[in-house]
Amino acid sequence: MENAKNLDEIKANILLMLDSKKYISARDEMLQLNEADVADVIDEASDELGIEMAIILFRMLPKDEAAEVFSRLSTDDQLDIINGITDKEIQFIIDEMDFDDMIDVLEELPANIVDKILEKSTKEERKLINTFLNYPEDSAGSLMTPDYITLQKNWDVGQALAHIKTEGMDSETVYTCYVKDWGRKLLGIVSLRSLVTQDSDVPVADLMVEDIVYVNVYDDQEKVSEAFTKYGFLAIPVVDNEKRLVGIITVDDILRVVEEEVTEDIERMGGVMGNDDREYLDTGVFRQVRNRFPWLILLMFSAMVTGLVISKFELLLKDIASLTMYMPLLMGTGGNSGSQASTLIIRGLAVGEIEPKDAPKVLWKELRISLLLGVCLSGINLLKILFLDREPLLVGITVCVTQIIVVLLAKCLGGMLPLFAKKIGIDPALMAAPFISTLTDTFSCLIYFSLASAVFRIS
């Protein structure tokens, strides 16, 4: 806690020095921070003092730190800094960045700036960059890096370690090495631990693990994150359709993917459409309206259907006005019950605990849960209706039987719809609280008034 407080004080001091044009003091203070904290300071400087001051701060960074800090900045600040520095400085930053970070940056830059950078690159670099940029945005290919250690099967441990010493500084990781043949086909993996604990004349082939977990370049990034979660890897190899090794994905890149996927699921569960990587405060009002409007208009039209159902039973409501009092209770219970079930199932699907093939098990479990909950809730409700509200027994029976049916239906819908969505290739997060609540509102009213009509002999 104390460290966090000191860090906040340092950041605040840097901004004060910058505002007072004490640039040397600001630079000295800034050099005490690591790259991630420096990126935060530059972001804050951009927000509070303007992008000009943020550029001044960025230019004061040592060259060897500038590329790392740049990769951690927000997309908007990256674009503003690129527009405020020279072509030579841009080229230096791009050259110094890790390849996967460079690809992430290039994907966000305007085409004219990307073209300018590619013009200054070598023919081999341009070919490699264009290959990576052409992979689908959310695929394994867009996340991978070509900077990894490869070994030959016929080497011994001494040759392998000598090679790691030569190439290690330019590699994303040295903890896992990849063995491939002359055709680039992946044969196996060797851990650094197994190399450094063996004699130098032991063949790499004897240490190689051939049972390899890998992903295809076109696999969705969500599938890649599931593989990391399941196996606990620090890196995972990426192969093409011929099982040729084309890159690796490291855990730091997949952590960003997990954050993106969680954010996307939360937004969809809350009824926010669109996939916007910008932070809330950086997203414009009109863009927020565009993201939220489609789901709200869909839910509004769905609510109109509920209104039509209610209008069909006007005579019933006129004769037994007290029935109206319990509509919010039934609709709220249905929506909340369905939302509970859908939240748990969506979470289970996201972490791989549940698959669409588990639908019968999920249905059987939700049937038992909903029956017990429905009976408990309706029992409490019946006591309230009879002794506090002083309503007739028939009203209490109608409301409570409806409540049991509604909870039963809502739990089953909340459990089944996400599984159905996953089965047909739709994001299960779309079957979350707003959709389930609106759907159960309609069914709640229909069941309630149909049952009341039968009980009171009114049609």
C-alpha cells in the first residue's frame, strides 16, 4: 500500500515538474519508474497537460526504453506521438519493439504511416510483416511472434546451449526450445531446464518431448487462451496446416486476450454491442450510443410483446384488480432466476467446465434447482398474500403456482439458451440478463393471466 502511495506521489511530482517546465527534474524522476508506470505517466500527461507535453516527456526517454514504453501506451496516444515525432524516431521505435508488439501497433496505425514504415524496412522484413498483418484479427496468427529458439534433432546439449547463448537475446523466450526438421515441420520441444541439467554430450533427441500441444494459425484467440489455461504454458507453438512451425504465442500476449475476451463478454452480457478496445473515458458519446442502441431497441420491441399480452387480459384485470399488484413480483422473479442460471452457464462455457453436449445434465440439474427454489419462494409469498395483503386464497394460489412455473421456465431457459448459442456458433454472452429478463417477462405474464383465467373462470 505504501509503495502504491509513493508511486502515485512520484507520478504527481512528474506532472507538476512538467507543467512548471522543469524538464530535467521530470526526466530524472521518471527514470526511477519501470516502463509500465512511465506509460501511465505519459497517458496522464496527455489527459491533463495536452499531447504536446506527453510528446516532450516521451522524447526525454532513453532510446532503449522508448520502444517498450510506446508499446504500452493507449492507441490514441500512440497515434498522437507518431504524428508528433520524426520519421527517423518512428523507425527507431518500430525497429526496437518486439515483433508481436510491433504488429499490434501497425494494425492500429493509419495506412499511410504503415506504408511509410514498410518503405524503410528490408524486403525480408516487409514480407514477414505483411504475412502477419494478413492473418485474421482475432486469430492465433495475429498474436504470435517469429522470435523463438529452434534446435536441430541431431545436436547435442552443448551445441544447443551455445545456440541459445547466441540467439537468446533476440528471442521472446528461452525457457522452451522447439525442434524442427529442415522443412520447418515441428518435431518436438525441449525445456531449458532439461538442457542445463544434462551433460553436454547428451543428444537433443533424447530430451525432446514429441507429444506436443500446439494451435493452428487460424484458430480463434479464445481457443488459444483456453489452451493456456488448461495446460499452464508459458508459450505455445503455432503451426500451419502442414504442421510447419510459424511462430509462438507467449503468456504475456494471451493475458491481453483474456482481458479482451472478459471485457467483451461483460459488455455483451450487459447489452452493449460492438467490440471497442478503447477505455470508457476515451470512447466518444456517439460511439457509446451506437454500441448501446441496437440492444436497447431490440429489448424495447420485445417489451412491446409483453404489453400486447397484458392488453389481451384487460377484462380479467378489471374484475380482479389485485392481480396487477403481483405482476412486478412475478416478472422480477423470472428475470432474476433466468439471469442467475445464464450467468453460471456462460461462465462455465467460458472456462471450459461445460460443453454443449452437457445440455441434458444441465437441464436436469436446473429442473431440480428451480423446483426447490420455486416452492420455497412461493411458500413465503403465499404467507404474505394471505396474512399481510389479506387477499383471497384463490389469488394466493394463482400467484404462487405461477411463481413456481415461472422460476422453473426461467431457470431452464437461462441454462439452455447459452448452450444452444454455443452449439450454433453464437457468443453465449448474448443470452445474458437483458435477453433472458425480457423473454421471461413475456412468458410470466402469459402464464399468470392464463392460469388466472382458468382459476376464476374468466376468458
